[in-house]
Amino acid sequence: MASSNHDVDLWLAANNPRLKALLPLDRGDQYRAFAALASSGVAAVPSAATVSGKLGQVASAEANKAMAAAGSDVKELTAVLIKNPIAGCTSVMDIALRRSGYNPLDPVQAGNYSSYLAYVTEIVKAPFFHLNYADQKTLHQSSSDWDKLINSAVELFDGIIAEDKDRIVKGLQQLAHSATATSDTEQKLNVFSQQAISVNTNVISVGIYYSSVSMIEHNGKHTTKQSDFVVNRAFLNFRLDEWPSWAGKVAATQTASVDDWLSGNNSVKG
């Protein structure tokens, strides 16, 4: 179903960070669908974000340069967002992030899990995206080794080219070591999130993947007693055909370059 200008106006009004009194977050069916994981006892919600593929890297570089040149001029930003829709995609996602209260840069912040679910829900509901699917995949893992688990989980990440998967695996391994400080044999639940933007000819896609892992740290090595893991997946397309008529509304609300989006959504730097 196509989105309308009215849908866009409503979403931006509900998520506009400049308004003093924001509308209450609508935690309806979409929220409950994504809240399948335990709602309490989550120690940390670290995040990793990437732009996948050479086309994505080229589009990102061009968009970052154009955004920097435009400064804060809404008219110029609108033109940049129309010409560089990947920056429109990151701007919309940044609006949802700020509205939700989720803080990827502080994975152990109180309430981060609930805020993260609100963030994913707002992305899925956003009229700027078409939801291709949202599902859950169960991963059966015989080994308790966290690194082996990551390799298996990344195979479930759609829209990411093979040459990027090694980099994503390394990033998730880093998240495991930075998620939270735990004492020996103390078991804590962590929710690991991966966001990936992919650019192909006439298509910009967003994949969001997350799973809970009950982790134990001993002598600097992370393991888990779990054998079944539910990987939650959402895969969306940015609505490129309608985007030129909506870019000005987003430019007047809030913008975020691709670099800004990457910096704000990677719990581990470097």
C-alpha cells in the first residue's frame, strides 16, 4: 500500500524532536510483534550499523559531501536529499532514533531495551518505507562459543553482500566484549542489534536484525548456555518514487548524513 502525504505529515508530527509536547508513542500491534524477547532483565542493547556494498559506499560519500556543503539551509538540504536519497533514509531513521530514546552509544542505559523496540517499531511504521517482511528465525547452535554463533547468525542477514559479512562478524564480536561488565560465571541477557543499508540500482533497502543472548564471561571469553536463538528480522525498502515529494518535509524537521547515522548507531568505534 502506497503512503500518502497525510501519512508522512502525521508521522513527522508524532516524531518531530523540535516539538515541546510530543504525541505518546503508539505501542500497538507492531510493538507487540517485535516484543517477543524478554521485556525485563536485559543488561545491554549494543548496536552495529553499516552501509553494505560498493554502490552504497559511493552513494554515502557523495551524500556526505553534499550534506556538508548544504549546511543548515532547508531549501539546499531538500535538493540534496532528493538527489541523494540515502541521506533521506538515514535522516528518517535518525528521527525515529531520537524519538524513541534508545541510545546505541550507551548500551547499558536504563530502559534501552524498551526504547530499542520502540525505535524498530517506528521504523517499521514509517510511511517512508515499504515493509517487505518482519519475521523470526530460530537458530540451532550446538556450540556454546559466541564467535561460532555470530558466524551462523550473520548467514540470516539478508541484503548484505558476502564481502561485508566478515566485517559485520568482527563488529558483532567486538560488541560481545563491550556490551557489559560481568563477573565470572555471572549470566546476563544482552540484545545484539545489526542495522544495514544496502544500495542497488533504483533500490535502497534497510535490514534490521536482533537477538537476545544470555552470556557468561570467564577470563575475557564470552560463552552461552543457550542452544536455540531467535533472530528477529525486518527488511524494508525506502520509497524512492514518492521520496522527492517528501524530502522537503524531512529537511524541515531533521537531517542526518550517512556518517552521522553510522556514528550514532555503532556502539563500538573503529
